[in-house]
Amino acid sequence: MKHLLNTLYVTAPERYLSLDGENVVIRSEDEEIGRIPLHNLEAIVTFGYQGASPALMGACVQRNINLSFLSASGRFLARVSGEVRGNVTLRKQQYRLSENDGEAIKVARNCILGKVFNSRWVLERAARDYPMRLDSDKLKEKSSYLAESLGKIRACGESGALRGLEGEAASIYFSVFDDLILQQKEQFYFHGRNKRPPLDRVNAMLSFAYTLLAGMCGAALETVGLDPYVGFLHTDRPGRMSLALDMMEEFRSVMADRFVLTLINKRIISGDAFSVKENGAVIMDDETRKLFLSQWQMKKQETITHPFLNEKIEWGMVPYVQAMLLARYIRGDLDEYPPFLWK
């Protein structure tokens, strides 16, 4: 089993990354402010405009270290990739399945089953944990609707209809998301999902968490030899990691949404840590982004029992395990792709 290594987050936009021997060196202007051995890293995420040296990019490619560039506000810009690795037979089979609507729907359907199942249990867990602070009957009503959606999704055999069922279930789930915010209600509120740009603090945090999650899924898929850009549900577009977006649907509620709620409800992040741009976009300040990333790294190191493998693993390893299971299905080693089902 692959071990969870560290991710280096470089949040200051004026930092430049270079290579010195077997170390990544972080510089500010001409001053070295830190260095980390490459063998301790599985990914580097840098925010800003200074970039990285070609030597470091080459070293990351050779060592299969995912190097991603994000804007200062957290928008994904680019990722360094080397030569295509992995089993060419596996990728060819992936492409064949993605072009066959009858086969593609089997994977897409299970991804959405995982998403709706997990969304339902986020509501069930909240109703159980906070019966005196939440309207449990309201949450259980929405949970029942999601349970009905699961049956419809299992019977669905067409991608357009599946997207419709997914959208309907997401609308039900998000209709009570604001209820799950128990602290700092004046500054943290949720009146619906908005993005590009996010227009409130909660959506800003959700978008940032989804960006990090998509990067994890893309790296996991490449690790097992799959092409993260060729999906089964999300349509292919240049530069879009469609398969990573397919797979992350299972994790949105349990990894990203619950994480954001924890930061708010435990007052780890305050409402004063955001600014509003001229176009209405709400963004985190630099110190808050560092805190967010630090908490995200800690979340990845928490352990759970994987429902399919029945083994204890870190949260950060879940995308890798699911990518491994998807590869086994595509090779024909499994009868179907087992989605991640959390309780």
C-alpha cells in the first residue's frame, strides 16, 4: 500500500522554488528561507506568480511528485506532468469504456451513488450529533428524499437523466446546508452554491476545498496509471480533469463540506479573515489560507476504516484507494467499481 507523504504548500505569492541536490529550496528574492528533502514529498502546491525552476520541475516529474500552480486566490492554473506513465493497455481500455455510453454509465452511476449516499449520511450524522440545535425532522425529511434518489440512480441507464438526478439530489442537500452552520451565523451563511467567483465566505471555502480535492484525485489517478482527463460522467474538455471530477463527487460532502463546516463551527476560521473584490468575489487573506491548508493537512492524516477494503487508512489515502479500485474494475478484476460509501 502506498504511504501518505507530505504536501508542501507555498502560500506567499513572492516565493520562488528551486532545486539544490535532493532538496526543494524556497526563496524570497535572493534569500533562502527554507528547504525540504524531495523524498518526504508527494506533492507541491504553490500560490502566486514567481513559479519554479525548470530543474525542480524535472526532478518532480522524475520522482512522480505532483507540482501544481494556483493563483493567489486559489484558482487552479497548471500542473507539471511528465511522460505518460502506467500500463498503456489500462489506458486504452479506459478510453474504450469512456466512448461506450453503456459502459461509461456504469462507472458514472456508481460515482453519483457514492455522492448522494454520502450527502445523505452527512445530514443523518448532523441530526444525530446535534438533536437539540438542529431541526432533526427537517433533516430526516431531506435524507428520505435522498434515499429515494438512490433508488432512481441505481435504475438510471442514461447519462443525461443521471445528471438530472444528481442535480436534483444536490439541490435537496444544499437546501439545508445553511442549517448545518451552527456558529458565526452572521458572517457565515449559505444561500446556495455560487462560484467563479464565490460571492460569500462559505462558498469561498467550499471552492478552495474542492480545488484541493480535485488535485488529490488527479494525482491519485495518474499514480495508478489512469488518465485523469478522460472521464465517464463529466464531458471531455481541453485541460479539464474529467475523471478526477467524476471521482471527487464521492468525496465532496464527506471530505470537503464537513471540513469547511468544522472550521466554521469550531471557530478555527473567523469571518474577519476575508475580503471582497470589486467584482463581488470573496477571498481568504494569506494567513487564513495558511491556516486552512494546515488544517487540511491534519485532516488528511486522520484515520478511517475503508468500507470496501475494511482496512484502516488515512483520509488522504482515500482518493488513491478509489483510483486503485477503479483501475482494477477497468482491467476486469472487479465486477463493478465500488464507490466510497461513508457512515
